[in-house]
Amino acid sequence: MADFPALPESALEERFLAATGPGGQNVNKVATAVQLRLDVFALRLDPAVYARLKVLAGSRWTHEGEIVVTARQYRTQEANRLDARERLAELVWRAHHKPVKRVKTKPSRAAKEKRLAGKSQRSDVKKGRGKIRID
């Protein structure tokens, strides 16, 4: 991810929320969870990258064209801020990489014969497991 530029601060919006779960009084007193919103239109992405990002973001994508990432894993605000920013940057970075198309190949005749030989051998093993009849 080192070759990808940092997300512009103007496209980001942070909100701090009260975290849920265990943590004693600290959870009730301090808003340690971070909700980070990224305005995707501010990034001016290529249409193909935009489409891949939309698929990768999934339910984190809003109708307004924002990606919302919530981080509440850590007990401190700063650690959660860093976590949210890293996850968001990684999501955008992954969208910039076009997946390699799979090239269809046909199995060779020898490979087909080998597969069929294996199937018939397996069939014989299974036939041998049946009840023994004395004629």
C-alpha cells in the first residue's frame, strides 16, 4: 500500500461515538469509537475503479456516495482513528487494482483419460464394499 497516495483530508469526516461492549466505566464516559466517512466523489475516481470500490464497500456504501467505516476495536480514540483510516485506505487501494481475468483452458486428452481411470478405480473400490453373495 506504500505506492498509493493518502486519502485527502477534505474528503474525510470523523465522528466519535460511545463504544459498546465490555470496558467498565470507560465505555460510558469516553467516546472512543470512530465513524469515518469518505466522500467518494471528492476522490474523482476512474469509472472502473469507482465500480469496483462500490462492490468492495458493500453495505458500507451510502445513498449519498459515502463510505462509512466504524472502528471500535481499541480502547483509545487515537488507535480507533488509525484503524478506521487504514481500513478505508486499504479498501480504496484494493479498488485500484484490476483483478486478473482467468483464462479458460481445456484439459488434455491424457488428463481426461487419467480422470476417467481414477473414477473407474474408485468405482471398483466402492463395488467391493457391497454384501458378499454366495451363489
